Amino acid sequence: MTAAATPDSPDPLVAATEATRSLQGLSTELTARVPQLLEAMRSVGTGLELHTTLDRICETAAELAGARYAAIGVVDEEGKGLSDFVTHGVGDDVARRIGRRPDGHAGLLGALIRDPRTIRLADLSADPRSAGFPAGHPVMKTFLGVPIRVQGEIFGNLYLAEKRDGEEFNDYDEHMVRVLATEAGIAIGNARLYEAARQRERWIDGSVAVTTALLSGGDADDALAVVAEQARRLADADAGIVLLPAEEGGLEIVAVSSPRPHKSLGVVIPPESRVVELLLDGEAVFVQDASTDPRMISRLTSAYGPSMLLPLQSGGRVLGALAMPRTRGARPFSEAERTLATQFASQAALALMMAEAQRDRERLAVFEDRDRIARDLHDLVIQRLFATGMMLESAQRKAIVPAVQEGVGKAVDELDVTIQEIRTAIFALQQGPAEAPSGLRTRVLREINMAAVPLGFKPAHRFLGAIDATVGELTGKNLIAALREALSNAFRHAGASRIEVVVDATVTLPDGSPGVRLTVADDGVGMPEGGRRSGLRNLARRAESLGGSSWCGPGLAEDGGGTSVVWEAPL
């Protein structure tokens, strides 16, 4: 067995020994199956990814007991239903015909949640607790259910159905599966600890990225977009939404990160909303189904299900709110996710306050410098120009040649105009500086500089065409989000030593229209077989929503090693 013991879990060898004591004194047939059991236990204890572990347990249990179907129902935190349902033996076509997976609130599955104990049935449909099968469900008659415990607590139940030889599940099968369930509990416990550690690491990395973005001194809208993007990614939500107090009261949506086009920017949630009232009071709001919760009065919530709405508060001051909704029917947020998200919101709020203080200091320095320049212009430059004008007027009066008098008179007039222009400039210097938005080139460079911190080196970059003049605001924001995703993937997965970023505003798209193309190439390990593609799908969706496209190609290493991520959209 490869599953490692944890401080709170029993030693795998001890647990296996205890579990197999019940085998002593049983038949030779059962003893002959012990090697198969040990091999099954070894298989279950391999790996640390939680969902992969659950899939492996189902497959191994089905093989061990000779069952056609297997499933694990994961009990939710309240212990009243199922938060996940992992199956083996049910194909994708059958799963689509069945539709929604069981929630464990009724039927035999619900009974096993309320009373977790081993149960063996010769005819599943004849049990009075059975609620029947939905349309399209395969026929199941024989049944064996065994609870899975992790560190003494019920994690869920392992279900087996339809023994392949047409017989009923027997004592041997039950003993084998119970031993396997004990080892499964250890493997699941280790996987959950590993998953929790990885989850905390991701949220910490996200907090660092948000703090870096907010304190980089760049455009405030871009920094808030980073907060929304990181919140959506880390919470595995359908959207990340940042809201700030509106002038007329309530909360205004100022930044949105979503894989689909979103038209909610600028929408104000009125102060009459109970949710707004709670958020501005510094209280977190957790919603099971945003589409039906009476507190959610905005039409924007109709497409969402489980949602977290967290105040952005620091030092007793509420700066705004952060919303992370999932789609309808998605799994609810766990207690751990709620805690990590709350900590993330607190860190983001602290970074917002620090960024605000930093901008105030910078603004004050600008004001002071402008005041000094204005004083110098008024006290020195204008006085000298005025004195020079008086001397020229005196020279004009003394001049005898008419052409000289005319030339000096024109010079005096020009000096008067210059003095008026300087006075206008002094007045302008004393006004508040208009905050012009950063150009696309500046924002690209900012993302590259931010990525250099975790990478340990600065990616090379190249610009082609009039980037700032030709790329629109919406396309520019999506290009920055695509660049951020591509650099993040290169840092987390590529193991690269060289990265090149190219932004080309001179390309022609396949339909003949002018476009902009972003290319992020590295010399890393390339795309792993069977790896997750959610980030690449997000890039493609962003491009497609604008009428563009995204794809991957060979990288910078020799023989095309590494990866190139290409993202393009119309200008």
C-alpha cells in the first residue's frame, strides 16, 4: 500500500490488519481471494487526487466483487444529502438519459445516509425503502452497500449493484468490500488533506497576485479586474464580480470576470436590497440558490445557483463587496471554500486600502510638485518676461527706423500672449489631475512585470503595429485577461526557462478583417496528455465572444518543444 498515514489517521498497515481479522476462520475460497484483495487495496491507495481516488475505488470495488455497477455517494456537510455521486459502469449516454444525479434526500440512498450500515439485498426493487429508478436508468436487482468512514466520520457510502454471474452478493463479497472500504477511508483521508493543502496554496497565490496588481500603481480598473478574475478562478465559480459603493447608494458592479460576455458592468444593486444592507454592514452572505432566494432582487441572479457574497472590509471599513456565483444546479460551496474565500476577500480589501493610500501619496506628491512649478512660473518666469517686455517697449520708443519699431512691437505682443498662456498653464496646474487610462502597451508590460516575480525571470516581449491606437477597450481588456491566463499556465505547469510575448496589431484574420494577435510561447514541458484544459477553454471562449479564436502550437524549445498559446480577435 502506498497511502501515507497522517497525524489524525490510523497507520494503513494497522488498519488493514484490523480489517482483515474478520477473515480468519472463514473458508478456503475467501482465503484464496486475499491476494486479489491486497492488490485491490494497493490500487486504492495509489495517488492523491480526490476525485481520481474515488473513481479508482469504484472501479476496484466492482472488480473485487464482480459487480457490473459501482458508485460512491459523498455525504454533504450537513449529513442530509449527497454533495457528489461518482459512478462506474454507467456510460456517458446512459448518464445523459438519466439526467440529474441523485441527491440522497429520498429512497434507499437517503436511508443509508440516515442509517449508515452495511446492507445486502437480493432484489433492490423489493425493499420498502426503494424509491424506484428514473427513466433511462439501467436495470439493477442485487445490491450491496457499505459505509466509508474517514477518521471515524462518515464520508459516504460505497454501492455495488448487479453481480455479473447473476447470483446474489455473498458473505465473501461483503467481507472483501468492507476491508476495501476501510482502506478507501484512509486513501480518501489522505487525498482530502492533499486537496485541502493544494486549495490553500492556490488561494494564497491568488492573494499574492491581487496584492501585486493593486500595489503596482497601474490602472485601478485593471487591478479590480484582477480581483474578479482571481476570485472566479479560485472559487471555481461561474463569475467573479467586484462591487463598490455607488454615489446614489447601493453597490455598483465595477469589474466582472466570466467565461461568457457579461452586460452587468455599471449596474447598481439598490440599497433596498437586504443583501446590500448586510454587505455594507460587513456581514458575509451565503446563498444556496440565487435564482430563488427572495433576498436577491436583481434580475442578474436568475442564472445562478450557489453564491458567496463577501464584504471587502479592512480596519472596520467596508470598501465594497465580492460576489462569486456558480451556475444553477452546481455543487454548493464547502465550509473550507467559504473560509478561504473570506480570507481572500479580507486580503483583497487590505490591498485595496494600501493601494488607495499609495495613490493618495502619489497624488499629493503631484499636487506639491505642480504647486512648486506654478509658483516658479508666476514668481520668476512671468516677472522676467514682463521686465523684458518693458525694456522692449522702451527700446521701441527710442528706435528711429520704422521697421525696427514694428518688429519690436510684434515682439512685445508675442510676449504678452506668452504671459497669458503661462498664466493659463498655472491655472491648469492648480486643478486636479485627470486620471487618463493606461494604454494597452503599458498594461501588457505591467502583466509581464508581475509574472516575472513568480517565474524568477522576465519574459521577453515585442509589439507590432499601433497597439494603443487600434485595439478597442473591450478587446484590450480581454487580451490582458488572456495574457494573464497564459502566463499563469506557463508558471504553474510549463517549468519554462524562457517565455516570449508578442502582441501584433497588424494581422489579418481568416475572414479578411484586421485583428490583433497575442502569442505567448515557452520552452517548457509542453501540454501533458489528459491534463486539464479549463484555462485554454476560457481563452477560446473569450476570443469567440469577440469573433476571434484561440489555439495552441509548438513552443520555443528545440524540435518545437514547449507550448505556444495564440489568441486573436478583431480590432
